[in-house]
Amino acid sequence: MTTLASILLVDSDLATRSAMAGELRSLGHDVRESDDANSAWNKALRVRPDLMVCDYSLPDLTGVDLLADIRLNDDLKNMRVLMTSGRDDSSDLVIALRAGADDFVAKPFRVPEFIARVDACLRRPANIERSSVVSASGISIDTVAHRVTVDGSAVVLAPREYQLLLFFLGNRDRVLSRAQLLSQVWARDVSLGPRTVDVHIRRLRSVLEPSGYDKYVQTVRGCGYRFSLSV
């Protein structure tokens, strides 16, 4: 049985968005539409939808950036989010789920699959915070609440530094090139160069420096970076 709900569709492709909206409205859902992250953010704050269906590639921000902002907002953090992507890159699934997506569907998708994933998301209770904690030494990340603590004290990270730290903790002791980090954390944004990674590494280290944990984010000359508790 389909649960009737308020759904926000975020997709810059009008034809795709209209097709999805038509299918969902035919089932009785209240559907709002946005073609970029900024308008989606404003509508989400105003409407508080039960579910947001958001494409990975948006003209102003990536869908993952929008998702990260949502998970950090007290009013929106428990909203269900179904990510979509038409890019031929399997890493999109991993990045979206790590960022807090409830589910992911690749485009082009079959209508029955899309509707089934929407229904599955709507069956999940939105008012119960799940807990999934990733930690290393005194650094702890709640990937559902998007909270970072260092030695038990909360620290504030920008969405990109948050994703960078989370990726490091999930790949401890691995040497990661700037290209790999751009691919996994910045979703291969061709407008960005490898020095973008260096800037965000410096920002991340500055947050960890008071605790002395900046030493775990190590530069591997000629290769890239590594997060390791062995110093």
C-alpha cells in the first residue's frame, strides 16, 4: 500500500522531473518541484516534505552537498532523502549513502523500481534518529546526525571538510592521491584543481590542531595524503 506523502523533487532536467512528478501525483502524493539546490533548500524549510528525491548533479551545488546541509540542519536532518544519478559512476552510490541518503536509484530507471524505492523510503520512520558512528582515536563522527566530536567535545566542520574527514576515517592507512580525493569527495568536479584538496586539508587540520589530532592527517610527498594513527 502506498503511503500518501509530501514529496520534493529536485532535478534540473525538466523532462525527467515532470515524468517523476506525474507518476507520483497519479498515486495521490503532494509533489513540489525544484530545479536547483538553492530553491530546494528554501522549499524544504518552508514545506518540510516527508521525502526529497534529489539528483546528484545540480547546477549550483551537487546533490550530496545539499544532502550534507540538510543533515546538519536541526529542522530538516531527519527528512528522508532518495538520491538519483544519471552519471556512469558507481562511486555515486557510495558517496550518497555515506553522506546520509536513505536510498539511491540510478537513471534511467524503470517506473516500478522508482515507485518501489519511494515507497520503501516513506515506510521508514523519519522521526527516529538512527545511529551510525565512525571513530578513530578521539575523533568520532555520527554519520546520521552529522555530528563530529573530538575528545567528547563537538566541533563544527564545513560540509566539504566533514565529507573529507569521513572519507579519511573510512580509508585509514591508505595513501590517497589528490585525484582520488577529488573523485570521491568532490565528485570529479572538472572545474576544480588538485590544490582545492590542499586548501581543505589545511582547514581540516586547523580544526584538529587544538587536540593534536592534526598529526593524523599526513602528507605523503609525491603521492597525496593518508589518515593514520601511526605517526
